Amino acid sequence: MSKKFFTLPTCKTCQRIEADLNPGACGAEVRDIKSKGVTAEELDAMHAHTGSYEALFSRRAMKFRSMGLGDRDLSEADYRQLILDEYTFLKRPVLLTDDGVFAGSAKASVEAARAALNG
């Protein structure tokens, strides 16, 4: 598998991190999750590294509140299906490599993604 960088081009945080990391210059495929989404295989590959779909799930998505998901007890299968059904539920940006997955905008995650991109 090659390196894949999943982002939302309209997200200011994603724009900032993508400009900082420049994943395309490091050989990563840059994917717009709104127009192209994430496949079940890609999501399962992310899960293989994290051991949890919940770790890849964004509770910040506006739909999280509007769908009343905060009031539900969600299973791992629920998190997986929600991410596959609605791109906004994938914590972003995400860098997926053979060796790991780095999701979200936390400083430690961005620094780990930088190290993974630069070999």
C-alpha cells in the first residue's frame, strides 16, 4: 500500500496541516474525502493500526449532535458504518501508511505523520 492522506479541502485545519506536511511531495496520494470518500478496505486498514473505529471517529462533526448520537451507546460496528456512510465522521486529516495511521489535528499526531512521511 502506498501512503494516503485523507483530507477535506474546505476545512481550514486540514488546509493548514496539508500545507505544513506537503504529503503530495512526499509521495502520498491526497484524497478529498467529500468527493471520493474512504473505502471499507481503507477504513479497515486504519482500524488494523488503531484497533478501534471509535479512535477514527470525529465527535466534532455537526451531524453528531443533529443525529442525537451523543445520547446513544455506539458499538464499534456503529462507528464503522457511520464513517462509511458520512465522510464528516472521519477524524481528519488522516495519513494511512503501511506502518501506521495518524488521525486528527493534535500536535502529537501531526508530528508522527510528519515523521512517517519523511521516512
